[in-house]
Amino acid sequence: MTDIIDINHLKKLQQEFSTIRDWDKFHTPKNIAMALTCESAELLELFQWLTEDESRTAFQDAALKEKTSHELADIMLYLIRLADLMQINLNEAIHNKMALNNKKYPADVVKGSAKKYDEYFTD
């Protein structure tokens, strides 16, 4: 299967899913942001007690891979729903953020380091 995400299609599916269940009243930006955080914590929980090496090979464990897949899908769906509610074009936001990251983390300065951008440049 090709790894292409049609965000507009997923927005429509989520809108329909929510409307049919009369959940729109619950889908506020605040509530969706909180749900997104909860789902992210559920993803973290899957890796909580793994060593670094175990986490690198976690994809070889079919059950863990499936659980990870479900949590990633939940996160993506909440993320898309929040973007829709906030009228944010995710494609544009991602490209804009990558441009900012390229400025904040110039490769010739940060290569091989995990420091935060404000640790590289002091004014």
C-alpha cells in the first residue's frame, strides 16, 4: 500500500463520523487537544520500559507493531480533527514549520548534536 494520506478525505470521514453520532458538541479544540495528548501518552506507554535497542527493533514484534499502528492512527485522526476545527491547512503548516526548523537548526551547526536550538545561539 502506498503511504499517501488524503487529509481532506479523512476530514470528511471524521466530520461524518462525528455528525452521525451527534459528537460535534464535544469536538471543541480544547477537548480534541486533550484527547490528542491522551493518545500520545498511550503511544508512549507502549515503549515506556523498552531499552533503546528494544525500541529500535520493536517493529519486529507483531503485537507491538499493531498496537503502535492503532495509537498512531488515533493520534493522526485527532490531529487532523483539530486542524480542521482550527481551520489550519496541515500541508501548509508542515512546510512552513520545516522552513523554520531549517533556520533554527542549520545542518553545519547542529550536525550530530541533540541540543535544543536555543543552546546553539546566544545573543
